[in-house]
Amino acid sequence: MATLNIKNLPDPLYRKLQKRAKQNRRSVAQEVAQILAEALERSDPLSILELRGLGKNEWAGIDPSRHVDTERRSWD
């Protein structure tokens, strides 16, 4: 297993890291490894273009302008 040394870590950041590790019942090293794993294992965010067409069945036959006007009138 590899070793990672971090130099010149600001004290306030280290204290936050210690607090988070304690809350999660981990050592500081375990907490750092967990944070890195979560950050690096995340999938790439979806593009808004990939959402095109979602929900079209729910909105079929509904006039968007009329729907918005109805919603706005309900606010009063």
C-alpha cells in the first residue's frame, strides 16, 4: 500500500479534518483516504443535454404557457 505525506497543511483545515474523522469514527489517515476515494470514484456529471426528452410523457397534451399562467394565479 502506498504512503502519502502532506506538507504545509493549514492548521484550520487539519482541525476540520480531525473533527470529521472523529465524527465518522476514523483516524485522520482513514478519513483522508475516504475523502479521496469518494472524490475520485464519482462519475462525471451529466450534461443537461443528456436530460433532453425526460418527462415528456408527463407533459404530453399540456400547454406550457397555460400551465405557468395557472400556477402564477395560484400564488395570489
